[in-house]
Amino acid sequence: MRGPQARSLQRSLSLGDAVTIGLGAMVGAGVFAVWGPATAAAGGAVLLALALAAVVAICNALSSAALAARYPSAGGTYVYGRERLGEVWGYLAGWCFVVGKTASCAAMAMTVGAYLVPGAERVAAVVAVVLVTALNLAGVHRSVAASRVIVSVVACALLGVAVAAVWPRPSGPLLDPARLVAAPESGWGVLQAAGLLFFAFAGYARVATLGEEVRDPARVIPRAVVIALGAVLVLYAVVGVVVLGVLGPAGTAASTAPVADAAAVVWGSGWAWVVRLAAGLAAVGALLNLVLGVSRTTLAMARDGHLPQVLATVAGPQGVPRVAELGVGLVVLVLVVVADLRGVIGFSSFGVLLYYAVANAAAFTLRREWSVGAWVPVLGLAGCLVLVVALPRTSVLVGLAVVAVGAAAYLLAPFGRRGPGEGRSGS
């Protein structure tokens, strides 16, 4: 008989719910903040970098969808790597996801403060983390409902900027197509920009990590991943064209809030606050869904003895992993107080790209069982590794150090690791 810590999560999420969670995780602060540093790296070829990041994201999404259909339990690539490649690869994937996405949580919280409460960013970030953690503790359906509202508001604001940018004016169009075509300053800069832009795409993993809470996961999860990523690809392409076409490469690279600055040009400075509000809401939505995904992977790793067993507790009428969510919230609060926004974005990209590298390697072992083709995980794996190497040097060095800490923890402090078949996630 299951003890209280081994209690299963409830399968209650529909296709629409799963798509909403994926959209809420991807349509976050990344689309508002990442254009500046990406354009600084790639210059006028930032749209080429976006295309490269999109190709890697599509391969990762297809690999993740195939694996999620085969292993519909909480934990995402942590489970896939463990089952297809061996326990150590699953553990390392889970470790990279937890630490990388915990950094993303801090980045989202800090973005909330930067956009909504300038001058008191860290205080506002702390409040955001506390409120989001409390909402997640109330149950996943309330989180889905909040995400649906946030995604709708943010998408309307972004599309409103796009429509205003191309609207005919007596003085001529504000969007200059000539600014969209430029030779890259360097191939390495384009690769680095693609790695930074990948930060804005990585939310589709949230659908897979919720596999134990989705109804008919073998059918729903692949569809949800493809639908959410496809919608976000279109939205990001539109936003990139508008920002670059209105501000130009130099203006975009110099801006700390390029979407808001583009809105100030096309709407007038008096209305730029609408985009700032949308950016704050987007960051809240991303934070909401990030905490969901990180806590579920933490739950899966604790079930298998790689983290303290208390983190595997599922409690309450909604079947919520409360201890894991509280633990994640506490770590994010610490990072919010001590971390730097640019640093956590680079580190998050490092961890998430390695996470997807394991996912693609695991998906390659399914090459005889799915129809997409073996080239998909091969291209995805190669893309992840190239973008990891191209990230800023500090991010790479810090990331390697954290991975080494995780490997040492696996060897030296297994928290009572279980034997084969004991307490497996979703069992």
C-alpha cells in the first residue's frame, strides 16, 4: 500500500489546460527582456539567431513529446533519461532542470519588480514569489486559470503593438523593413544570441513535467507541446520583426526594455505603461508555471531517493506537492535577494540546454518507435551542445561548477537512494 508520501497526483488537466500552461511558461518575461542582449551579440542578424533557436526548440519539443507519451509521469526528462539512458543521466537531467529553472524563477520574479515597481525591484520580487507560491499551494487548476488570463492580456498587448507598427500613417510606416535584413557581425555572435533567445522558448517542458496530472497523457501531451510551441514561435517572430523594424539594431541592443520602447514609439510615450504592465503580468505567469514545473521534478527526484524524501509529500484535497513547492519558493526567495538578473538568465540557459540534450539522447533510443525520424533528436542534441558552448563564458563556467556539485551529490549524498523498481515516479 502507498504511504502518504507516495500518493499519486490527480489526472485532471485537459488539452486546453496543458496548452495554457505551456503558453503561460513561454509567453513570459523572456520575450520582453531578451531582445537587447541578443541583438548586442548578433547585431542586425538577430532574427537569424531567433530562427536557429526555434529549430533547436522544435527538435527538443518533438523529442519531449514522444517521450512524454511513452512515460506520462511527473518529472519530465528526469524520468526519460533514467528510463532510456540510465539512472545517472536521469539524475543529471533533473539536477540541471531544477537548478536552471530555479534560476529562471528568480529572473522572472526580478523582472516583475523591474517593470512594475522600479526602485523597489527586490521587494516586489519577494512579494511576487510569496504570492505565486501561495497560489500554487491552492491547487493546479487555480494556477491554470490565472495563466489563461495572463496569457490573454499579454498576447493582446503584444499584437496591439504589432498592429500599430504596421498601421498606415500620413508620415509613412514606423516599421522600416530595411532594418530587418543585415549581415551578422560574427557567426559566433549569432550562436550566442540563439543561446540567449532559447531562454524565452524553454517553457514547453512544463507540459511534460505535469504528465502525471494530465488526462490521457499519451494523446494530450504531444498535442499540447506542439500547439503551444507553434503559437509562441509565431508570436515571437512578430515581436522580433516589430522591435527590430521600429528601433533598429543599435536601438534594440541599447535598450533594457525594447518592447516597451517600441510601444512608446508606435503608441506614444503616454501608453508605454500598458506594455510594462503586460511584461509584469507575463513575468508573474512565467513564475507561476515555473514553480509548478520545478516542484514536480523535485517531487520525482525525491520519490527516487535523490533528494530528501520529505519533498515527495503530496497532501491536501487537491493532491499538491506542498513541501516541494515550499522548498522551491524558499530557494527562489534567496536568489532574488542575492542574484543578478543577467547572470541568472545565462545560467538558466546553460542548465536547460543540458536538460534538453539528455532529452534528445533519450528520444534517439525511440527511433524505431516513432515516425518523425531519427534526425530530429540528433539535430536537437547537436543544437543544444553548440548553443551551450556559445553562451557567455561566465555562464558556462558557473554552470559547469554547479553540474559538478550535482554529480558529487549523486555520489556522496544520495539521501537513501532506492533500489531498482522501488518508488519509481508514477508507479
